[in-house]
Amino acid sequence: MAYSVNISIEAPIENQIQEISYDGQEIYQAPLTLSENLAKIAQKIDFSKTNGDEISKEQLEGGEKSEEDPKDSASFQSSLWPWDSIRNKLRSALTEVCVLADVLAIAKEKNYMVLDPVPQDPVEVKPMMQVYARKKALTGAANLIIHGAQRLQNSQAELTKNRSTPDFHIELLRLRQNWRLKKVANSIIGDLSYRTAGSKYTQTGMFEVTKAEDEERSNNSPPASPNAGGSTSGQPHGPSNSKASALRVTIPSELQGVAYIEVLCQKDQEDLCSANISLLNSSTNSSNADMHWQQKLEAAQNVLFCKELFSQLAREAVHLRAPIPHMVVGNQIMATVLPGIQLIIGLCHSTGNDKKHTAPSPHKTDHDHVLEHSLHQLLREVHHKNTHHPLPHPSSGPLGPSKRRCLAGPTAADRYELLEMAKSQTLLEQIIQQAQHFFMRLRTEYVLDTIAKEVKDPLIVSHWNALNSPTQSCVKINILTHGYDSVCRTSLVVHVGEKSLKCICRDGRVMHMSYEPQELRDLIFCQIYQHQITAVQALAKCMGWQFLANSSHLGVGSVEPLGNASSCILASPIGDRMIAVRCEPQTGVQVSIAHSPRKDFFPGQLVRERKWENLGGSFKEVRWDKMEGKNFLNKMELLMASLTSS
């Protein structure tokens, strides 16, 4: 007898629970579709089981009944084929599937029947209930976290309260934030050197960090004083020694103590200026054992920086070719800045035992902050350029040439331009150029101040540009007369370089001068007397006088040792008076007047017409020192006024 399989085409109403969220909401599994349900039920068919009794092997082979067992032969009906039951099951299943396919085809394609989904009651959604449930769940989780954090804080506070020194790992974390550390074997090694920036100094700059034992700290550490380990003026962020440190930093003996670089300029064995470069207060007399690890490392970094800077300068002084060779003797470098002026750079290092070298000499305390800052920043700039390459650059691999050299091919750069790209100035060359500019600026200031004191008429006002480069300065010089500054003003600009001066005059002329101060002095005096002639002409226009002639390079008279004489001739409004003004850099100002008509004109047989008497007479020099007036233009104004009224 074949078994039939019942297939249901309706899904059960109840669905299984798929997930339960943290707020208690249940998420049900979606009901299966008809095809999915059919596939699920078809998988439950077991074709290995039969409902009839097993047929003996002999009956399957011979197909005949045994006469000896009539009861067994009546208990079942023989089958012609052993898989007949399975075939019947598949046939009935196929019939059901065909019926189902016909029903679906009629319902979907021919619209003979409409299958509406079974309506379900909508789930009532309460948003406020969900909000309250989520808040409750979050509150529970937050309370749990806060409770655990409070327990950790209480335990840490109790541990810190009972501990006399900070935690070793906290101290090591602070040390790692500011210094480079690495693990070597069973110890921690730090690095103070500048090898990442291309340092060539032989000192490795390694220091060792170990954990200080409690017994050692309690026995060796002295009681903390109120001023012990406090931050100095140069180290506002230095740590305090009120508590013993959990770290022990061991620094090489070569980097212990205090070091600074002394810069001194001499002229004929006379000190002009000095500069002391020290990153650490040299008056510190405390031993290394009493110092905090931060102060100890900063002091060692200062010593290493000064030694590396001096080593770099000494190496450059040996390789540079100068007209006067540089000298390196011991811890001193001597370089010639200008003729008769020498720049001396010395390295001073004291380990603390020899106290006579810890502080600079009393007569060298007034140092120049410009040279101090410049020499300190030069090495810093080199390190910054080596570690901070301009973008774009490869993230890995060796760095290539500069941007200008990369564009040398597309821009068709020649050999000269390529050589100029490859040139670079050394630290010693830069500090020498800055020192040269410093002396040129001092000389220019001295010349201008001296002339301003000597010459009272006209006034000389100097305006120095506040924004200058280390090797270039600019000063604007205004020459004017008191009370007549709106009538005429002569301006010139002087660019102070390293070994030369460049002057741009009012008329656009550009003059180059050497480092000798006398050349600038001669130029200023020539500009002063040219200003007087220009101011007289401007005043004559205001007074109504006529301008007849002028000459900036007068060829009449004696030859001037400095510059050339300038002159001009003015006529009164009606032409009966003339004034001739002559300015010489050596002699000064000369003023002459002439009258018209001539008083010494006598007509004769040859000259009978009276018009010739209107010619001007001979010029007579005015006693200029007896004239009244505060300055040259004031006297000229009074002279023009008196000649016009008469």
C-alpha cells in the first residue's frame, strides 16, 4: 500500500522569534513563501522507508509462492517491481504539485481567482515606550561604567597617596612624549643627537633610562627644598624636585655640565661686541644627582647642541677658502670680517667641578642679541630643512632633487643655472655675512648721526626700516629746512649690504659705494648743497622771482676737492635785480646781487642809445654771515623781499 504525503499551501500564523533587542523588543522571522514552504516539506520525504513487509530474496528472484508457508503468502501482495511504492509516492506528490501549479496559474495569469493575503492585526507602535525603554537601558549601562570608573579612580588615588614617588610607567610615558627612546636588550636607551637631520658630530648622545629602586630613592635622595629644581627664567616649563622621580637617567660624562658659545668681535685688539649663546642658566651649581631627569636631559641637549654647532663651524672654517684664511685654534675660531675687524667664536664647557668657567666674564655680559639669535637659529634651520622637505615628496624611498632641479629639463636650464642651484652657503659664511652687515649698519648710523650733529642747516632726518633681513637693511634720508619743509624736501634711500652701500637719489641716479664710511659722508654733503640750490629755486617761485639759469656742475672758479659747485641765477619780478647763488661743498654758500639799470653807464659817441643802460651791473657779494635769519632759506626770503620793495 502506497503512502500519501499531505502538502499544506498555507503558512502557519505563528512565526518564530529571530532576535530580541537590548530594549526587550522581539523581532519575528518573516513567514515562508509558498515555494519555500514546498521545498521545506519536500525535504522531509524519506525514500528509504516502506510500509509493507520485506520481500524475501528468493521471492524477488523467482517470483513464485512457497507452498509450505501459506500464512506468509497471504499477509502481503507481491509487487511486480521492487520500487513500486516509491513510484506511487512520487506520482501522488507530482499530482499535488500539478494541482498547485494549475491553481497558481489560474490565480495569477487568467485572473479567474484572486488570492488576498490573510489580514493580520497591525502591531501597535508606542514611540514613547521605546524611548523610555532605551533610556532605561542606557542608564543602566552608564551607571555600570561610572561605577567601575569610580572604583578605578579610588584605587588609583589610594595607590598614589600611599606612594612616595610617581608611577614608573607614568614617568616613562612623560619621558617618551619629549625624547626618543628605544628598547635594547633589557634596558631603555634614549637619543639626544641630531643624526636624523644629517648630524656629523661624533658624539652619539645616548642616555640610559632605568627604574629607580625604592630603597635607593629613600637613602640617596635629599629632602626637597622650596627652591630645589625650580624652573629658571630660561626654562619656564621645568619640572619640580618636590617628589623623587621613579626614573634614573644616566648621561655620558661628555654631555654633563654647562656649555655655551661665545661670539666676540675685535678691532685692533679692542672688543666691539660680544654674544654668549647659552640655552641653560650658567649659574646653576646643583649637581647632576639632584637634578630632575627633564632638567638633566635639557642640560645635556644644550651641551650636545653647542658642541655640534662648534664642530660644524670648525669643519667649515678649515675647508673654506678666504682671502685671509680662517684659523681654528683649540676651542676658538678666528675669521676676518672686514679689514682690521675679526670675528672670534669660542666654545666654553664646564662640568660643574671647575666653577671659574661656569659663568662668563663680567666685561662680556652686555652681549648683542642679534648675533646670539642668528647663530643659534642657523643650525636649527639646517635641521628643520633636512627633516621637513617641501611637498610634494614621496612617502617612502629616498628623496630626489629639489623642485627647481626637477624643472631644469623642461625649462632648458644651462650649465651656469645648474651650478647656481647646487651652491649653498655654509653656517660660517652666513654668520660672517651677518657680522659684516652688522658693522656696515653701525658705520652708516655713525656717519649719519655725525653729519646731523655737524650740519645744523639744513636738517637731516634718517628713517630706518624696521623690517630687514639679516644681511640687508634700508634707510631713508630726508634733507629739509626748518620751516620750509613744504617748499622743498630732498630724499634719498641707502641700502646697506654686506660689504657695500647702494644709494638711490631723488633724480633716479644709483650710486654704489664700498665699505669705507668716507664715501657715504662725501655723498651726503654733496646732496646737502644740491638741496640748497633746489630749495632756493622753489622759494623763488613762491616769491614771484624769475628763474634764469642753474648748473649742478659749475665749471667756473676753483676746483673743488670734493664734488662740484652748484649755482643758480634769479631775477626780480620786474627784472631790475638779480641774485646769484653758489654752493660749494668745501667753501659753503656764496650770494651775490646785481642792479639794473647800471649806475656806471655813460653814453658816448659809439653807444648813444639809452637801452643799454638796462643791462645788469656787476655782481657784488653779500656778507652772508651778517644777514638776519634763522637759516639759509629764511635769509634768502628776507633778501628777496628787501630787493623787491626797494
